[in-house]
Amino acid sequence: MDNSGKEKEAMQLMAEADKKVKASGSFLGGMFGGNHKVEDACEMYARAANMFKMAKNWSAAGNAFCQAARLHMQLQNKLDSATSFVDAGNAYKKADPQEAINCLNQAIDIYTDMGRFTIAAKHHITIAEIYESELVDIEKAIAHYEQAADYYKGEESNSSANKCLLKVGHYSAQLEQYQKAIEIYEQVAMSTMDNPLLKYNAKEYFFKASLCHFIVDELNAKLAIEKYEEMFPAFSDSRELKLLKKLLEAHEEQNSEAFTEAVKEFDSVSRLDQWLTTMLLRIKKTIQGDAGDLK
């Protein structure tokens, strides 16, 4: 379908909206319904933005939504301004990730100023995801997941906070920030182990914390595992704990074959994901003379 007509129409609307804004700023415009002209311009920018979206001109759509957002702010329509900045961010996501982040940050500033922390957290997650997948800046993704978790915690949305914290733990371990990852996995495990619906997941988080301990220091791992068993008796019967004990034994004996065999046995029942595979390889490489392979 040819949407070039929509794009042309959108550009005409933008030009008309620009005229309305200029007229509202003049002396006569101010005397004769300046605000009314600005409101009309807001509506025109939003309509133009939607036409640009239909024409798949995402940058132009983002720009038009931004214009509407700024005018809404001028009119003290904070909620409308924030919504328009989010619309701008969603359009820019398809063309200019950095500009999308700028718009979403402006929306977040408005939402936090209004005390709307849950919705601000949601947009921090969107920014984190852009840093994760589009801009591949994991440090910045971590910072936004942490901020989202902080806002969720403040609003007592612990389940949402934990989801964000698990992302922080995941990436912290990848970046070899093991102490930070351990603290997060322990924190999430403790908050889920008393919840009848979520306690099954606690063993996974204690397992991940144990692996991070193991990479840093074998003795630390032993002590941590004992502590986790005491705190969460269900961990004692888990396949994850049985694997950890076999790995500790293989590591003590510097037996890379026994290490590999234990991992393969576990993997045949519960498939190892990329993160677990990476962590196990890092542990295995500490066995003398190991070439670093889990196969």
C-alpha cells in the first residue's frame, strides 16, 4: 500500500501546527486565545505523527510526538506530555534508539515528578532493553534495571522488582562482577523462599549464587552451600545441589573429566542455558591444565 499521500498530508499538518504555535506567541495571538491555538497545534502534531507512522517514517513520527509533548508541557498538561514522549520513544525505537531513550527519559522525569513510580519503572525497563539489544551497552542496561527495581520496591511490587534484579544479577555475573551477582541472587532467593507460589524458584537462585561463589573461591562456595542448605532445606534434595557437590569434589581432585561428566549428566535431564554454560566453563578453566570445554 502506498502511504506517500499520508506522509504529504502529515507534512502539511506539521506546517499548519507550526503556524499556530508562532501565532500563539505573538502579542495579538496572546490576547486572542493563545492557549487555544497551542491546543489545536498539539492535536495537529499528534495527527501528523500517526500519519507518519502509517507511512513508516518513524523519525518524523517521533519528532511530531515530541513537538506535541513540549506543547502539552507548556499548557501544564503533564500527563498528556508524558504520554506523547512515550509515543515519541516508541516511534524512535524503530529508527533512532538513542533518541528513543532521550524521549523515554523525559517521560520518566514527568512520571516521577507526579509520583507515578510504577509507570516510570516500566519505562526504565524499556530503556534497559534498548541498551541490551540495540546499543549493546550492558552497564547502562544494568543501571536502568536497578532503577526500575528500586521504584518497584518502593511501590511494594516485589515480584516486578525481583524480575529486574534477576536481570542485574545475570549481567553482573557475565561482566565478572560476582560479588554483586551473589548479593542479588541471595536477596531474590530469600524473598521467594517463603512464598508458596515462588519458593520452587529459590533453589535456582541459590544455585546461581553458588556458582558465582565457586568462580571466586572454592572454599567460599562450600561455606555458601552449607548456609543455603540451612536457610532453605528444600535445596538439600535438589539436583542442583547434587551437581554442585560433584563439581566441588572434581575441582578438589583437579579432575576435569569427572567435572565434565557431572555437567553432562545434569544437562541430559535439565538443559543448561547459555549463562549456566558460561559460568561452568569459567569454573572448569580453574582446573589445572584444562582447555575449557564442557563436551
